[in-house]
Amino acid sequence: MSWFSRLFAGSPSEKPEAEPVLHDGFHIFIDPIKESSGYRVAARIEKEIGGEVRAYQMVRADMLPSAEAAAEMTLRKAKLLIDQQGESIFG
């Protein structure tokens, strides 16, 4: 496959997006980031406000050794962020 066709083709490492977790009207899309030293806590948080879907990308410094541990920590951190800041995260 040429570099040009790879540019427009989907990456073979792409994974289907997981179902979001609903918390207080917010949708949490858990998506830890794979790095050389483990998995970084990361998620996308969305909520429909006034007919418009607003999104916030949460990326934390926390690194964990497994994707499962990172997913659990991500969910806890995202829920805490929502509980503390609510819609102001979209700022």
C-alpha cells in the first residue's frame, strides 16, 4: 500500500469506540492513552446543552500499568470532575 493510500485509509490499530458511561447527564467515553511506560488516564466528556453537544477532553498525568486499571481510574476521575465542576468544564 502506498503512503498516499495509507494517509486516507483507516489505521489498522483503530478500535471501535466503547459505549459511554452516563453520570449526572454527562456521557463519559473512557479512552486511556497507551504510552511506553503504561496507560495515561484520559476520557472525553460530553453533554448536550441547549441542543448542542459540548465536549471536554480530559487527560491526566496519572500513569497505570494496565489498560483496565487506567480505565477504572479514568472513570473515577471523570465522575469527580463532573461532580466538582459540572457544566463549567466546557468553560
